[in-house]
Amino acid sequence: MELPRSRRSAHSPLGRKSDSAHTHTPVADEKGSRLPVLLSSVLLLALGGTLLYTTSFSLNCGDQLEQSLSPSFESDSSAPTIRKVLDGGVLPTSHVLDELKLSDADNTLGGLLADLSEFDSNSCASRAQHLQRKTKFKPSQELVQRLRRYEAQHRKCASRAKDFGQPKSGSRVHDSEAPEEECRYVVWIAYSGLGNRLMTLVSAFLYALLTNRILLVDRSSDMSKLFCEPIPRTSWLVPSEITVEFVQGLNESSPQRFRHGSSTAGDNSSTAEFSYVHLTHTSDSGDEMFFCDSGQQQLDTKPWLFIKSNSYTVPGLFFITQFRADLSVLFPDKEAVFHLLGRYLFHPSDAVWGWITRFHKSYLAHHDQQVGIQIRTFDDSPLPYFLEQIQECVEQHELLPKVVKNVDSIRRSEELQLQNLQASEKDITVLVTSLHPYYYENLRDVYLSGPTEGGESVSVHQPSHEGWQKTNTFGHDLKAWADIYLLSLSDVLLTSGWSTFGYSAQALAGVSPWILPRSTDGQVPNPVCVKARSMEPCFHRPPLLKCKIPEGANPATILPYVQPCEDVKWGIKLITTPPTQRFFQVDDRHGLHASVRVTI
């Protein structure tokens, strides 16, 4: 809620008046001596001039102070300008400067983002206000330069996208006119839940960077309500001339389906200018030719590509020969692809940002450590064994402190805390995200039942509990996006296997999580949790790549920075540093039962 201007000025650190400004100055008693009228007039005129000069000086100093102060969050970001706070920012409170955790870092995240001056100053609060993340990954200079070139290209080509499907003019360009450089496009089609959409958007954007295309985003999934525009002075949304019905109508039966359709590059029809790429869980070997060099040669003839996917296809792009060298230069840390591109693309809209900052300020802002626990069970009802699995994991690996249960021990622990308050002041905040309140309530009760062994203070919080997934419902997706963002502020993460929601949170956080494997028999699995090799999401359905390797071999065997996923045995993920020897379980969903051992 925006405060009235008078109240904001009174509560702002820059607008706070000194005590002397409120001190009552007594007026001389009527019976006392008075100054002559002429002298009084002169003094009044002088006083008025002085006040005018003082007011002008104060305003100028205020502007200079506002420009010189650039309050920001932790090491990779900066907070909103003072003017934005005074004009009704997300956190208009009297203690806003303290709450924003000031630092000297720039607000471009090491050059990853375009400078704020490139954007409308009032367009997106989250672009200027970055909550604290302890991340070590910074963009390469090559990636920064590529993003700046991409932004210029996007601004040039986005306005021409409305001409899709229009007949091409046969007139020749006059000799005095330079021909326009061709614009090429990738259209991302919204599909599946929010976690899947985040992963497929990163995948489509990376593909656009590698193929000199611009990314346009399907309008059908409230994208404009959930995210700010990431590209300065233009839009990433598909122009209204290309209808939602047309975009969403593309599917397995479309004649333009890559490696399945009847149209050819030589067709004169309007449909010949695009191809539809189908990369979902129902893809077949024809669709998977997308990850082969010959498939890319075919797609290169199409100025328009429409892509529908529910998989994180980034690891597959590394198998395409023409992309591999470029990818290695752009991403020296292979496991930071989603982290960097996700932070470039995904800025919560003001509606989502308000939800995030209000919850963060109330429950998460003041702690020594934040532990995030992301729970996804794919069941309609809570699972007691899964709660047991979580509790065993955090205890075995000391992710959370143990609670004293014996009555005598509780008494001794409380006495010790009273004697040494300094040692018991560590505050740990646990953020639980789940569709059900069951897990949060039980974890909260554990830490209310007794003191911790080390005297730490542990508080447990859950932002929302929707009951079941309501895909493409704005209120539900708003809470889901807020939950993902809040999880991504965690120092330690415990995530559920197979969950794209958890993948997105860990990648944005820059944290390799502990993963809770899915149970196959309704019992607590052994091990109860495993440490992820990297923060990158898992590509659940990698292609068989018959164009690259012999049939029956795992695609992870030909690239040293690809490994099998911890939670999906046939999936693959990117890592930064490979071990000297790796063991791969071959994908038995294709009837393969062998295994491969590779020494590097």
C-alpha cells in the first residue's frame, strides 16, 4: 500500500527532520519591547531570502544525495534508488535502508543485466531490488557481450514479427537501398506447469542466442502478469497479430511438425516459412533429430521456429557440433547455464514482487541461515513416510540442528542458554514450500517441542498451500513463482526428486541441493537423500542420438561434463568438473539393460 506523500517524507531516512525543526520557539510577549516596523520589514525580507536560498540548497543537496546513494543488496545486486522508495516502492517503511542490506555492488549482476537507465524507471521494482543471494557464479565477458548484441537485435526485429505469414514482396530492392538484414525467430509455446515453463524458456532463449534468432513468448499463460519484460525498450511477447489460437493450436498433428510434416523449404505457401518443433514427453526419434547436426541444417532454412516442450533441453544442445565451442566460451562453468540465463530473464512482476518482499520482510529477513525445503510428492494427500524421510535427511547430514527430547536434557540445555546467551543467538529460518500444510505443521511442531542441542533458534514458515496444482491459473502461478523465488534465497536446499519446481529454485539460487529420491514402495528409501553434483536441472528425456553414438549407449558417455541425474537414472545434467571415472545406468525405458563405465 502506498503511503501518502506527507507520511512518506516524514518516515523516509532522507526526509526525517531534526529535533530542532520541531522545537517550539516562544513569541515575544505583547507587553515586551518591539522592533520598529521598518526594521521588522527589513528583517522579514532578509529572512525570506535566506529561507528561499536554504530551501533551494536543501533540494539540490537532496537530489545530489539521492544520486550518490545506490543502496543495494548483497554481493551481486543493488536495491532501489531512494527516489523509488519515496515514490511508493515495495518497501516504503521508516527503516527501509536497513532492510535492504546495503552493499557497494552494481545492479547489473556483474554486467549480466542491461543498465537500469535502459529501462523505464517505473516499469519493474524487482529489476532494481535484488534480495540477498550468496552465489559465486558470474557471467563471462563473452556472455555479457552476446546479451548486449542480442538486445539490439531484439529491438530491431520484434517490430517486424507482426508480418509473420504475410505474402513476400517480389519487388527488387533499388540499388540505392541497402537490403534489410533478415530477422529470425524462435516462438516459445507455453506448456505444462510453472517449473516446466521456466526451464523450457531458458532452453529456448539459449537456442535463440546460439542461432542468431530472437525469442518471442506465447501470451496464453499470463506471462505479462508474472514477469517483467527482460529486454530494454521492447517486448518479448508474441505480437497480437499472431493469435494465441494459432500458437496453441500447433501440436503433434500439425503438418509443419519437424521431421514429420509434408511442407518443404521450397514451398511458396505462407506455411513454408516456419517449422514446429515438438520436444515433449511424447516426442519420437524424428523429433529428436533436433539434437543432430543434420536436423539443425534443415531448421536453419526456416526463419520462424515454434517450439513446444516440457523438458530442460539445454544439455542436449551441447551434443550439436556447431554449438559446442560457442557454449564452452559463453559458459566456462557448465553448471551455471540456468542460473545466469534465469537471472537475466526472470524478474517478478510488481504484483509478485509485492508478495515476495512482504513475506520476506515479515518472516525471512533477519536470520543467520535460511534452509529451504521443497516438497513435491505427486500425490493428492500428504505422505507420512515422506515427512520421516525429510527428518532423517536433515538429521543425518546436519542440515538442521537436533532437538533435545529428554526432560532433564531440556532443563540443562535451557540453563546453559541462560548462562551463555551469546552462544545461543544463531537464528535459522526454515522455508517450506508444499501444496499441503502437513509437512510445515509437523516440522514447526518439532522445533516448538524443545530447545536445540546447540541453542539455535529455528523458525519454520510456509508462504502458501494450494492443495493441488492449478496450472495456468494466475493466482496459483503467482504464489508458485513467489515460492520459487523465496526458495532461491536459501543457503541450503533440500528438494524433491523429479520436481521441475525444485530444479528452478536451486538453479536460480546457485546452490547444489540435497535431493529426496522418490520412493518406489511407499517406504523411506535408502539413502534418504543424496547431494546433487550440480545445481543444473535434469533433462528427463534425453535423445538417443543415433546420429552421434551407437545405439544402446548413454549419451552422457561422449561429453565429460555430462552426468546422469541423481533422481532420474536415465536423465542427464551438466556439471562443471567431471570425476576421473563415472558409472552410467543405461536408459531402460528403451529396453536397454546394459551399463557403461567410462574412464576420463
